[in-house]
Amino acid sequence: QQQVKQSPQSLIVQKGGISIINCAYENTAFDYFPWYQQFPGKGPALLIAIRPDVSEKKEGRFTISFNKSAKQFSLHIMDSQPGDSATYFCAASSAGKSTFGDGTTLTVKP
Amino acid sequence: DAGITQSPRHKVTETGTPVTLRCHQTENHRYMYWYRQDPGHGLRLIHYSYGVKDTDKGEVSDGYSVSRSKTEDFLLTLESATSSQTSVYFCAISESPSGGGKGTQYFGPGTRLLVL
């Protein structure tokens, strides 16, 4: 049973556009929701994260929107750049264990 | 990569042979994790450790064992490798299990394993 569902699987955006990736979770015990960015041949790296008592968190061009009642959260990348082309994973964590979405491959065209 | 190394970085082995992957950290973090990454499956937790000699199973632990005799080292062993264990394996560390800040997981560079 997949506890974190991520969509879309792949996304193509023009430079300067907005990239939006969505995730939904089932387990209400999750208390931490990080997003990771992974470049080819590298390990995932934390991009931005949010706790469920906050509805939105912004860091530079990256924003997480969190809807606790709907058990959904999303990553918005504003002014997308070719350097943002990577695979993005959402995750939901509880008691030190993280469950990851299947990932979204983002391609930003120049 | 937050002071995390994995060895080997690449390995080709044959079905039925034992394989051990090593994760080494210099951050003195208490928690260590082994994940596998496969296309279309994201990252799946194999085993994790919450201290020296303290380990527990993740969601895909069958066919894998782990050991942690020192804070800095976490070993993953495939007792008898199968083709289904061909994957990229990532080690991760975190300072604490709680969410946010110290609960952030930092990943190593990965090990590509091919089982023929």
C-alpha cells in the first residue's frame, strides 16, 4: 500500500514558468513533509520542508503549500530555470522513518 | 554529501553470491538508513539503525541484513544476491528521528549494484 502518492511522473516546463508537483498522503501520524531534489548520479538532497501546523513555506523560488484536511501538499517552483531540471521527491515522515513518493522528473526547457 | 561515503560505488556480481555495502559517516549522527531506488518506485526503506547494534526493518527488508558495530559505519549485506536486488542503494543519516531540523535526512552518493 503506497502511503505517499506523487504526481505527475514527469513534467516539462518552459524557462520562467511555474512548476507544480503534488503529493497526497494517507497516514495522519506523519509530522514532517520534506521535498528532495536529485540530480543524475547523485543522492537526494533536502530542498525544503514543512510541518503540518503551517499551511505554506517559502524559500526563494520554492514554496510548499500544505492542506492538512485534504492530506495533500505541493511544491511550487517559480521562475523555473534549466538548472532546476532534476527529479523531485516528496516524503512524509514520522518517528524518524520517511515514506517517499515515486518522484517527478522535471525538465525546464530554455 | 554531509560527510557520508558509500563503498563500493559500483559493483557487478553474480546471482547467489554474498554482497556487502558499506556506509561511513563523519557527522556522528545517531540514525542511519539504507534505501533502494528503482525506476518508478522512488526510495524504499530497507533497514535503519537508531544506535550502535540497534536496527530495525523497513518496508523491503527481505533478503537483506544490516549491522552497526560503530556509530560511523552501517553495513548492508545481501546474503545471496538475486537479480531483483539490482538497484541503486543509498545510505542516509539523521541527527534525530523528529521532524524538521535535526530530523532531516542526508544522503550519500549511492552504490550501483548489478546482479547478473
